[in-house]
Amino acid sequence: DNMGQGKEEKRHENRMKRALADTNFYGLLAKDAQRSEVVSSIKTRKELAIYGFKIVRSELRDVPKKIKLEGKNLRIDLLSLYDEVTGQKSLKFTDVIAQRANDYYRAYREFGGSKSRYDIINDFAIVACASLNNLDIVVSNDEKSMLAENAVRAYNLINSVIKKRTPQFISYEKFKNILRGEPNELI
């Protein structure tokens, strides 16, 4: 019956969306002219939660201390944005995440991926973290590695084997459009 089907869709629509933001998200946010509106919107949206992940925070910590953006220390700015956006919601790096990232890497190479393990393993760990924690979205503009076709094929293959859903990948711009309330299939 159609009544039941509509109720099921409604329930799915109203479910909170859980996201993991890639490291580049914070750099884009830091230099966004509308950053305070974006941060405020993230913090007030009840239907959206952005989680932190140790690898992302570590990559932000690796930004050289000397770099300034509009007179501010970029590293400190990025870390404070990260803390503000994620709040206390942080996901742990586990052996299972490391194993999945390695599985993705092996499949990626078999699909013809050419990046070295060193250059791409953190991206794969971020996707593994999102997949294993059943997150809905990964926000990333990393077209050349995390979002490369061979990489996405690898996530889909491995996740189908372990019966996990691959999160949806969206760009920073698309994420901002969602926050602005533009009609969207995600939220």
C-alpha cells in the first residue's frame, strides 16, 4: 500500500545526516568570506552532525606554524574551526579502519590507481571511518585522490563485500548549498 511507503520515505528524510569533513574542507572554510555564517549554520542544524576524525586533525596540525591567512596563524585557525565544527563528536582510528583502508588501497591499485600508498592512505582511512561508522556524507574537494574514479570503485567493491554503505561524496560548495536550505536529496 502507498500509505506505508510514504511513511517510510518520511522517516528516512527526517533522519539526522552524519558527515565527516576531509582536511581540505577546513582550508576552504577558513578562507570563505561567509565562514561565520557557515559555522553558525552547521552548529544550529539539528538534522546534520559533522564528526571529527583523528587523521583529519593530525593533518591540520601538520600545517606549518609560520603560515598566515589574513594576519592570523592558519594552523591555529584551522584547528579552532575543526573544534568548533565537530564539537565533542570525534571518531576513533581503529585497527579495523586501518585494515579497510589497506583493502581499499589494494583494490585501487588493481583498478589501475597510480598514487603511492603514502600519498593516499589517509584519504582511504577517512572513507573507511565514514563507511564503518555508517556516516551518510563525506565532504571533500579532493578530486585527484579520494574522489578519483579508481578510488570510488575500490570503496564500492570492498564495502559491498563487507556489507557497508559507501557514503555520498559532496563538494564544499554543494555542502554550503545544503546549509543554505536549497532543495537537496541528502537532508
